[in-house]
Amino acid sequence: MMKFALAASALALGASAASATAFDFEAQALGAYPSLTVSDPGIDLTVTADNTPGGFVYVYAYSGVGTRGVIASKTALLAVGNFAPIRFTFSHALDSVTFLFGDGGGDGDNPLTISAYSAGGILLGNATTTSADGFNTPQSLTLNFAGSSYFVASSLSGGGSGILNDNSLAYDVTAYTLSGSSAAPEPASWALMLGGFGAIGGAMRGRRKAAISFG
């Protein structure tokens, strides 16, 4: 069986950005799911096998590292030759998203392509990269396509191990930004804003008193 590992990466991207555990696959039981939905405050992520009737999503952990990710399979059995492209569908449109991916199988899944689509299924663009072999070398890829609603990831096996095993990469989502969001003010900025509102309120009360006195 292929072995996979995903590492967490702390990325801050403003008010709607997620922490290293943007969508907590760690809390999911290991095994196969017809589809899997995980949540972050205010947004859901549903993971499915893309364009694969009867496909499954598998939550997988590499025992030597203990972290989990998701991978798609044509059947409930995660085995050589059964892997499938994987789809990530968000309940809110995004401007950016960062995927972490890894492969411990040694078969060199290259290239990896992640495509971004609008809610209506319009292709917004692709991001392509190469993946390093080995569970100890997870990598990340960020896509910046405003209004993107779902993403499809697929890869081709380079055959480094002599086994053709397309799509045998496991994924996690480490960060994202919601469409139309802006960064939240820092605490010091909030204090200044509140102080400013107080000063404005005081000035307005003073003006009302003046109007009454001299009216």
C-alpha cells in the first residue's frame, strides 16, 4: 500500500484565512467515504472523487508521522491502480487557497495539476507543479483565482517505482481567503478605531448641547 504524509503549515491570510488546521482531517476516522464534508467557521469543504461514478474519498494516515490527508479512489479499497482525481468543493467562493500534498510511494506523480472552477463550472485557470517522492517532503501549492468555487487535482505517475499509479497524492488544505473579504484590524487598530468613535460621539453631544443653549 502506498504511504502518504501531510504536514501542517501555518499561513496567515487575513480575516477569512484559516490556520494550519483549516479543515480538520485529523478529526476524521480513517477509512473510505462516498464523500467527506469538513467545516471551518462559516464555510464547508466537501471532498469527492472527481468524475468517478462510485468513487470514494479515503482519509489516510502515515503511521510514522501521524498526520492525515485525503486521497480519492475508484472503489472503497485504497490500492495500487485504484486512485482517482480528487475534487474540493467549497460552500463559499474563494479568492485563494493553499493545498499541501505528499506522496510516499516513490512513483513520482508528475506533473500535478490543480484546476480552479467557478460555481457554474467555468474553468478559471490551472496551477501545475512537480511533486517530490518521499513522505518526508510534503509540498504546498497556492492558487489565486477570484470567485473560485471548486478545485480538481490530478497527477500522472512518472513510474519511478515501476508502477503506474496516477493520482496517488494525498492532500490537505492549509489556508484560504474568501472572495470579497478584507483583513481584520489588529487589536491596536481596534483600540484606535473605538477611541476615534468615542471622540466623534463626544463632539456630536457637545454640538447638540450648544444648539440647545444658543437656539
